Amino acid sequence: MADPCSFRQTDEKHASVKVEKMLWSPTMDLIAVSNKTGEVVLHRLSWQKVWTLAPPGEDIKITALIWRPDGKVLAIGYSSGQTILCNVENSTSIHTLQVKGHVTCLHWVDKYRQDKDHQKEKTEDKDEKTELYRDLSDTFLPKLSPISKSYGAISKEQSDDVVDDSKKLKDQTDLNILVVGSDIGEVELYAFGIFPIGSLLVTANIAKEVKIISACLSEDFHLLTVVLQERSKDDECSIFKMQTFKSTIIASRHQELRALALKCGQIATQLSYLDATIKQMCESWEDVLVELDAKLAKFAEEKMKLGSTSVSTDLLDLLMFGTPSSELETFLLLELGEKGVKKLTTIETSYMNIQKLILQHLHSVGHGLIYHLNDIRGMSQWFDKFGVLGLSTGDVEQAINMSGSFMMKTLELQQVIDKNLKTFKAFGRWLTISDHAGCEFRS
């Protein structure tokens, strides 16, 4: 009769590349597998492949894997010191951390998730959090609208996921902390895997090197336990030690840390959205100008070689007298051509796209940044609760002033674009008429 406590193999799966690390999701039938090439492959229980994530660079190895306790985010540590947080649904990177040295270990702990006896305490704490801080940004701020793909090529990382909750924080009711260890004896802690809340440097002496083997934070956030390796620089002898550190400040202020970390996560979402918007503004007219810039630059070089007048002088003569120079006529009819002239008029469309991006996206980001920073300023003035966390009212006010300057620059940019749009409309139509007139005169 078989032993009821014995293990029994139920299935066997094959991998095309040597597997180095693997970790089951805590909530779903998903397993993350890393191989020697630096790839991460996500499989279902049936071994169906969900997605594959390539390494961030050449000769970069995966050193650690960890799931967020709710199973919606996977953290991947690399030998380059990067820790990338991936959205499990589509493998897109939602945030990147950088530590000194190599990442050696990852640990992600939720204060209540693994302890069912704390459900009552969890409900009581939730009521306390409501009294401590209530986020009303959904009430006063409009949702960030998706960036239209018609403005340019939107990459996979900057599609509709760069909207509203790109950091995957909206459903986080309780504080969770990501612990990252490195091979230089440093341990860093991040609230929700994004907001840095603590750093610990474990040193021995000058003659020894310290490497973090494992670092774990207790579920009540009171203790940080570290397993480290000490190696002498002169020989290969190693000593392994386990040290425990009190983290009372995190345990006693976990509600304040949660409120501050979520607010900073919202700011990070706004900044990611801003980066994507600016990229689309550049792409919306770069394609049009590349070819024209190349042709105009070639025309200007030829003018310089001949030692004749400048391009602007030729265009001004054409405007004033209606007769182009021989070089300009050759350029308009042969180099630029009718298609090139029409392409010049499409700059008007590009400017209109940029106008929409400013009105629909940049203004929303500016308002959102100022709103969230003012919330943090309010926290910084509540010294009894948030003062011990090191919030500085002066630094927050400086950030608010910078956001205000950004809004002013946005308005200035809008005025410049409006003026240039009118100028390009007139110039494009005039150049089209001149080109048609030149063609008729040539024929």
C-alpha cells in the first residue's frame, strides 16, 4: 500500500532551453520559468505558453523571480541590477528598479494576505485608513484618455495600458513591500514594488565582501531577516550569517506609508503618460520633416557651393516678385516635385495632431500632477502622522511650482503651434500655387 504522504509524479514537460528558475503564481495556474538565455516564459498548468519576455540586454542573466501577493505582477531580478515589474496579462513592463551591483534575491510580502486570522483586524484597519486619508482623485480628476494610434507608432509598452492605472495599484487595499537584495550587501525595500521606503547596507569590514543570499520581511513588518555571505578578499573562505533587524517604523506607520506610496504611484502613472504623449508629439511630425529636411539641406548645400543667395532669400524673391531663381525653380520642379509640395502641406495635419495631444493629454497630466502633489503637501503638514517619514513641505512645494511652470510652458507651446499653424497654412498654399504656376510656365 502506497504511503499517503509520498510524492507521485503526475506529468512531465519538456523545455527547449535549460531552465534555471521557476515559480508558481500564488493565485492562478501560472508558472514563470527563466532559462539560461535570460528569457522569462510564462506557462499555464497545461504548459500552454502565455508569453515570452526577452532579457533587457546581452549577456544579462536572471537572478531572482517573485510574484506580487495578488499574482497580477511578476518581479524579475537581473544580473545588471535591474528589477523589472511585469504585467502578467501581457508581459509589459510597468516599472523598473535599479540597484547597485547584481540582484541576488527578491521577496514580496503582504501584511495580511497570508494570515486569515487577521481578517477582523484587516477590516478595522481599513476603517482607520479611511479616517487617515481618503483619495478623491477619481471624483475631481478626469480619467486619462488613451493616446490615439493615428498620432504615430505606439509601441506595445505605450498602448492603452499607459492610461489611468499603468502601475496596477488601484486594487491594492493593503500595503505590500518588495525586498531586493544585492551582491554588495545592500537591501532595499519598495512599497508596492515602486515607492522606495528603506535601504539597509550590511557591511563586515574592509577586508571582506558581503553578498546578500536571502532577505525576508515578516508579515507584520516588524522584523527584517537577512542571510548573507562574507568572503575574504585574500582567500576563498566564506562565512554565512543570519542577521535580524527591527523595522518597527514600517510596522507602526504602515497606513501612512500605504497612503503616501499610492499617491506617489499615481504621480508615476502621470509621468509615464506624459512620456508617452511627448513621444507621440514628436512622432506625429518627424516622418513628414525627415524627407523635407534632407531635401532642403541638400538644396542649401548646393547654394553654398555656388556662393549664391540663401534659401530664405530665394523664397522671399519668389514671394515678392513672383519669379523664382533658376536653382529654386529646379528644386521645386525636380527635387521637391508636386508630391513634395503636397507633403509640405501635411505639416498642417501634424500640427493639428499636436494641438489635440496638448489639449486632451498634456493639460490633463498637468492638472493631475498639481492635484496629487497638493495632496502630498497636505500629508507633509500633518507632522504627527507623516513627519516621521521624512516628508519635507519645502521640497513638495518646489515640485508644485515646477508643475505650475510646466503648465505655463504647455500654454506657451500651444500658442506657438497656433501661430506656426497659420504660417504653414499660408506658406503651403502659396508654394502650391507657385509650383503650379511654374509648371504651366515650363510647359
